[in-house]
Amino acid sequence: MTDQQLRVSKIENGTVIDHITGGQALNVLAILDIDGSRGETVSIGMNVPSDRLGRKDVVKVEDRELSQSELDVLSLIAPAATINIIRGYDVVEKHRVERPDSVTGVLDCPNAHCITNENEPIHSQFDVLEDGIRCVYCDSIIREQIADHIKV
Ligand code: CTP
Ligand code: ZN
């Protein structure tokens, strides 16, 4: 895409999450716990034409870098995402997200009786399988719509 066709402005400092599966941008914001209430500057492109993906979403978060646990969950809903760290308008780091062996925090177990839902000081943890994720405490498996289990 030429600068003339640029849909969302470049940012000076922060993180650009590019090549997000089309339609998943709002779920990415939920993973990052961004709802605008803390005054963060965030730009979003949804279903933008992409050579590689056909359609992609893009999320640009200014003045923030992402934690490993955020990146781990992100990889489950946007496996082709590219993380670009921007400093002084330059891309100083670029890497693909990687599917982790397990994810901690960020997601809720769907089993209401799971110990992670009992107000105990325990973080949820899921092992990542080929076709879903499995709670390490109660063995519940989430196969679809992982984004529906993002903590609110
Ligand atoms: N970007 C930005 N602000 C900057 C620099 C880059 O918002 N100051 C965005 C670009 O718009 C792009 C992403 O960060 O969405 C990656 O930038 P760049 O590596 O320059 O683009 P490409 O070469 O097209 O990236 P890729 O090869 O990963 O597709
Ligand atoms: Zn559980």
C-alpha cells in the first residue's frame, strides 16, 4: 500500500499489531484490556485489504508494549499477527506471534465449578492443544470462539 492509500496514520511510539485475522480487532482490544476508559490512543483498521490475508485488521496502540501473556493469547485468535515495536516513527523490532504451550491469566474457564472461578487466589491456566485449549485444573476444553472467554 502506498502512503497515498494509508488508512491509519503512522505512530511515533508504541506497538502496531498487523496481519490480525479479519474481524478480530475488537477481540484483540479485549485481550489488551483496552476500552478507551484510560485515555489510551489507539487506532484500528478493520477488514483492510491485504496481499497476504485478503482482509486483515490492524491495531496501533501508542506508548505501550505488550506482555508475553497478552501475546500468547493473541496468537490463539490471530495466528498470523505481526508485532511491530515503533520508536521515533521507526519499526525497531518486528516478530510473528508464536503459539505457546500454555496460557496463564487473561482467559476464564467455562466451568463454573472450576477452582479458578471460586474466588481463590489462583490464575486460570490452559494447556494449548492442536485443536483447542484445556484447563489444567478441571480439564475443560475450549475448542471454538476462544475470544468469548477473555476475562472482562
Ligand atoms: N507503522 C506505523 N507507524 C510507524 C511505522 C510503521 O503505524 N511509525 C505500521 C505500518 O503502517 C505497518 C506496520 O507498522 O502496518 C509495519 O510497518 P512496516 O514494517 O514499515 O510495513 P511492511 O513492510 O508493509 O510490514 P510487513 O512486511 O510486516 O507487512
Ligand atoms: Zn477449569
